[in-house]
Amino acid sequence: MDKLEGPNYKVRVEDCIPAMKEHIANGTQFDFVINDLTAIPISTSPHGSFWDFMREILDLSFQVLKPDGVYYTQGNSACAQPALAMYESELMKLTHRVDFVTSKVCVPSYNELWVFYEIWRKDHEEARAANRLKPLSR
């Protein structure tokens, strides 16, 4: 990809909360939402402003995502198992039932394995399969 806009895509680099609220108000939905905002918070419990922010982003993202769409996000270090487990627990509390797969990738600038998530609505797995959207790994 050598430019931010093409015939069937547009990469928007801006504050996502007002942008997603605008799309919700307009009824616009997307095949994919890619979240590259921040890593999953490291904390002893899924409470506080960072977790509230994470839940707001998830909620808004699934409102702008088509029913058979896919949400992509980074997690955290593969060593941060408690934080990853808390995030996965929060995924199970979303309004829409979701399923997900993770991929571990070496990120050279972090010098460690990093976990990435691919998340979709569970009730639309058949539509997802029909669109040939396949998980990165199982």
C-alpha cells in the first residue's frame, strides 16, 4: 500500500472516537477495523481509565463493524499472560458474542514476541466463512 486512499479503502489517521461516533450516527459500517492505538493495559484488575478506554474502543468498533466483519488489534507481550487473560475475559462481556484467534509475532523493535488478536462476531461465523475470511492461526 503506497497511499492512504484507493478505490475500495481509506486509511484515516485521526482520533478514532469522534470518527466512529460519526459513522455510527450515519449508519456506516466496515468490513475491517484495525486498532493500533495502544497495548492491553498491565494491571492487577480490568478497572481504571485505561481499561475503560479499551472497552469504549471495543464497543464503538463493533458498532461500526459489519456483522461479518473482523476486528484486528495488538495485545501485549506474550509474557504478559495475566493482562492477556483479562483482555480475553473482557471480550466475553461484549454486547456481541465474539470469538477470536491470536498470533504471536516477533517485533524486533520490542525485542520480544507480541500477541495480536483477530476478533469476530460469533453469530456470524457462517457469513465470515462464506466471505473466505480465515483466521491468521488456530
